[in-house]
Amino acid sequence: MAHSIKTFKTINSEIYLGNDVFVLLNEYLFAYEKSKIFLLVDQNTLNSCASQLISHVKALEKAEIVEIESGEENKTIDICYQLWKTLADYNADRNALLINLGGGVISDMGGFVASTYKRGIDFINIPTTLLAQIDASVGGKVGVDLDGLKNMVGLFNEPKAVFIYPDFLKTLDKRQMLSGYAEALKHALILDKKYWNQLKKGMLSDSSFWLELISASIKIKNQIVLNDPTEKGERKKLNFGHTIGHAIETHYLSGDDLPLLHGEAIVIGMICEAYISTKVNGLSEEHLKEIAATFSKFYKLPILKMEEYHALLELMKNDKKNSKSNLNFTLLKEIGSATFNHPVETALIIDAFDFYNTIYS
Ligand SMILES: NC(=O)c1ccc[n+]([C@@H]2O[C@H](COP(=O)([O-])OP(=O)(O)OC[C@H]3O[C@@H](n4cnc5c(N)ncnc54)[C@H](O)[C@@H]3O)[C@@H](O)[C@H]2O)c1
Ligand SMILES: [Zn+2]
């Protein structure tokens, strides 16, 4: 059976990908036979994924299911407190295992809770959104938001293993799929022009392409993480679109407007940061046009109101990626190549917001 499973070696563990991964998971869980196993879900993954998983993985029949409410607004220390308490109430000892079944919110927060409970218990990820399968569950970043500020509290700690079952995506809605696709487009923009040329055609509706897409993106992300696990250098490339994107995501989480999904906020960030790249990093106008046209074809997004600009700039100054008063950007040189540690002036960021608005007006 194991022949139809793709394996990626990470720093200290493995990522398994394929529609047969449950066979492997079942064997893997033998090691935890005598320990308590917790399955962390939100209401959607409880409904759409948990019973399918448990029916294939006998070792999970006795697992304690721990459910939280879905949504980024729950990626908080308050929910962690409840989860730590739940583990303690069940007398979870240091041999316990936490399985994160869900999107990036579940893997970021579950990973953080496991990493800190009794100074760390084992956890594994079973990502169920495209975003989590290609990005959030790879690379060992775990954590929560603080007053809406993204990922302010957290650490680097890899899961013991990641099991990716692409067919979980069958119940995910189109908007969520596109949110994940944004990270794949980012992987292509920073490192792989050929991948970009493939992705810009739009392949999401074809489920036979999912495996290839997930595999290509994991390969890119995992290689970058292996080269620079703690983000001293090259890993910063993965932040393309995120300096502006995180500010937008936070702003829309706290405001009266409907929240944007992570990938949607990152798309706005990528368009703005591609514009900045033409001004200070030699990205050609032609590539900028191609990037903006591709994103605007896939994503329906709001324009940025002029009166919001100031609040967005303030949020960027709070971002942990920025040192002192400098806003630090990862910028494109061309499609498929990025450089990092670029300080950028406020005036240019404002021009970038204006440019974005011309694309979406
Ligand atoms: N750690 C990292 O390296 C990293 C990288 C990228 C993003 N992230 C984080 O990931 C988070 C976003 O992740 P996300 O987009 O997966 O969000 P999410 O976890 O909120 O999931 C999105 C929605 O889809 C639902 N869902 C999940 N799986 C489903 C399925 N199979 N069928 C139907 N519904 C399903 C969820 O309940 C939720 O409502 C953000 O907090 C972001 O900061 C982390
Ligand atoms: Zn992201």
C-alpha cells in the first residue's frame, strides 16, 4: 500500500501525502497504543472529516474528541487556556498525543497547546484545508494571535508527522480553496516560474490536479524551511505578500467589514508588494501586469478606503517581521525569484495601496 504515498523528509519528521495515508497512520499510532490520544477538531472538521478518519483508523476509536469553534477569531490564548484545562481534566500525561484535524487555525493553535502543555507533548497534523495542506502544517511554526495581531505568541516546533489526505478537500468551499491557492501562487512567484505558468491557468476545479499541486508546494516550502528553519534568511522569502497582507487581515478581523480569509488578505498584500518590487527591486512592469491580471481573475476583493491607510500602516509597524521602525519587505526580482530584507518608505506603501485600488476599482 505504502507505494502510493509520497514522503517528504522535514527537519525532524516526515510529511506523508496520498489517498492511502490512513493505512500508515493506523500503523503509526501503535506507538501510542498505551497513551491517551486527543483529536482536536472544529465544528466543520468534526462534521466533514472526523468520522471518515475514525472509520479508517481503528486506533482512533478510543480517542477523546475535543471540539472548538471554527474561525481565526478563536485562534487566541483564551481558547488555549480551555484546551490546556481540557487536557489536564482528562489527566493527559507527557506521553499523550494531540492530533490536529483541521485547517491552519487548528494546526497553529493545537501545535502551540501541545508544545507548551507539560513542557511539550507529541502532536501530529492532519490538515483538511488546501491552505493547511500546502502551507500551515509544514515548517513547524505554531502559535496564536494577540488582540487580533497575527501569530504574536508562538514558537517553532515541528509535529511528529503530517498526514495529508487530499480528498478531505472535497467538502471545502470554493472560497476556502482559493484562499489556499493564494499560498501556492506565492510559492510559485518566489521560486518557480514554471509552476506559476501552470497555476495561472487555474487548476482548482480539477481534483486530479490536487495531489500534484500539494506536492509541488510542499516541496518548495519544505526545501526553504530545511535551508533556514528559524527564518534568519532565505525563509523570509515565504513572507512575500505577508507584511501588507497580515495588516489587512488583522484590520478586517477587527473592523465592521466582513473578515477576509488569510489567503485573500495575502493576495492584496502580494499585489501591493509586487508594485513595490517594480519600484525598488527591478521587477518589470510586464511581470507586474501579469501578476495583477492573474490575481484579479481569480479573486473578488474589496478596495482599500483611503481613510484606512493610516491604520494599516500602524498595524505593519507592530508586525514581528519588522525591526525597530523599519518596515522590512520580501520583494520580487522577477516572477520566480525573490529577495528579502528590503526597507520600504511609507510613501511607497501608500502608492502601492493606490495601485491595488486601480486593479480592483
Ligand atoms: N504555521 C504556518 O506556517 C502558517 C502558514 C500559513 C497560514 N497559517 C495560518 O493558518 C490559518 C488559516 O488557515 P485556514 O485557511 O486553513 O483556516 P481555518 O483553519 O479557519 O479553516 C477554514 C475553514 O474551513 C473549515 N474547514 C476545514 N477543513 C474543512 C473541510 N475539509 N471541509 C469543510 N470545511 C472545512 C474550517 O472549519 C474553517 O471554517 C491562519 O491563522 C494563518 O495565520 C499558518
Ligand atoms: Zn500565509
